[in-house]
Amino acid sequence: MEAHGPAGDPVAAIDAAWRRRCREDELLLRTIEPSLDSDLPAALVEAAAGQGAGGDRIIDQARGLIRTGASVEEVLRQLFLLGSVATAALAEEHKPRLVEGLGYAAEAIAGTYVMRAEHVSQTDRLTGLPNDRVLERDLAGAVARVETEGGSFAVAFLDLDGLKVANDEFGGHLAGDHYIKRFGAQLLEAVREVRGRVYRWHEHGDEFCVLFRDVSRERVEGALHELRDRSDVAPFSYGVAACPDDALDAEGLQVIADDERLYEMKNSHTREQRSAAAREWLDSEHWDFEPPTAPSSATR
């Protein structure tokens, strides 16, 4: 027999039971509270009653259950709880479609977490830029396109000159992290006009890479030279290689841009000179790092 909620409405019955069960479970309440306004109960009831809701609305609402910080186990537990109260509230003839709807929801939740995991695995945690895994994939793809379709591209490797100085003398690793994040943001903005995609090259280092489509090596070097001359940008060195002019494989391009041309620029000054230039910049008005203040004894 179909359960009767307020005004005999099965949607209201499911929603009320769901909320009641949530509040009976303190642990679940902490994980589910932001999602209590979901329209998923109504979407499931409409689908179970054959009212044409289909899977799309269920999928959209199921994705809405997910919020930052919630584990897949927590969200699937929410869905299981919803399924249990819906089963009690719906008539027998509606239950097969309800099961189908719950399947749509579970698939949507699992797919969203897979996409989130893929994004995390391809994103540098400090800067939010694509990481070296993405660079390797994109660089190989760019080489393959040149081989099969023609055209050209350029790749630049960049290395900050003063990270150790920032870490050792200007605020520790928090200052070093700020140094890297600030430069990454400036680089991203500077290469936008020449259609460059910026990557952080090595998670624990101070190296970046930019991949440029259909742009000459000369134009890339001009853009990076302008960036290097800006007074608000920390000192850095760079090397650029073009495909197919310099090499027609990813490893060869990296050797030329990173191992040869970048270090040719870097070695045009001694380590002491590079450190002094970084120290001068970090001592200037352009260094905007504010170290966090320790809580006072009164607020502890």
C-alpha cells in the first residue's frame, strides 16, 4: 500500500521520512545537511510513476548531492537512505521504476567522483595549473598533429631564479609557495594573447612550461622577454624550442628548450648574481607576501 504523507503526497512522505531519518543519525546529519533541499525525491517519484521525468532530472539532482569534501561513501549512503524511505512510501507497481531511477542516480554520483579524481590527478595543487602529466600528454599530441597534419608549435620551459632565497630569507616555505603561485598567475596572464597553455613542471619545484600552438619561436621569445623585463615579475630564465624546426619529438624539444637554451640563459650569470637579483626583487615594493600572524593568547 502506498504510504500517505501530508495531503497524501508520496513526495512529501519521502521527503519527510528522509529528513527525519537524517536527524536520527547524527553522523549522517553532519554529511547530509547541505543537501536536504535536493529535489531528488520528487524526481524519483515522477520517474517511478511513469510521468516522463526520465533519467536526466534524476542525474542532475543526484549530482547536486555532492559537495566539496564529501566522500563518495557519504553521498552513496545518502542515496541508500533515500531509496529505503522511498521504497516504503511508494506502491508496489512503482518500485521497479524507482530502482531504475536509483540506478541513474548512483551512476551519476560515481561518474562525478571519477571526473573529480581525474581532475585532481591532472592539476597542480599549489597553482591550480595543469601538471606535468597533462604536459606530457599534450606535448605528445602536438607532435603527432605536426607529423600527420603539418603546422608547427613552440614549447617554453621556465625556471624561477630566487625560490631558495624566498624560502631561506623572506618567510620560509609559505613565502616560497606564494612566490610560485604569484609567478604562475602572471605567466598565465602574459601568454594568453599568444594562445599559450601554462603548466607547472614538477610538483615540488619552481619550473613551469608553456605550450604554444601555431606561434613562432621568435614571437614566444619576444613575449617572454617582455615578461622578464617587467619590474613586478620575479627574475626567471627560459628556453624555447620549436617543432618541427628544432626537433620532431617531445624528448628532443625538451632537451633543446630546457637542458640547453634555458640553462644557457641561466648560466650567463653566476649563482651568486642570480641570488642577488632575486634578493633585490624580494626586498622591493613588488614583493607582496604577508606572513600569517600567530593567534594571540587571548584567542587561543
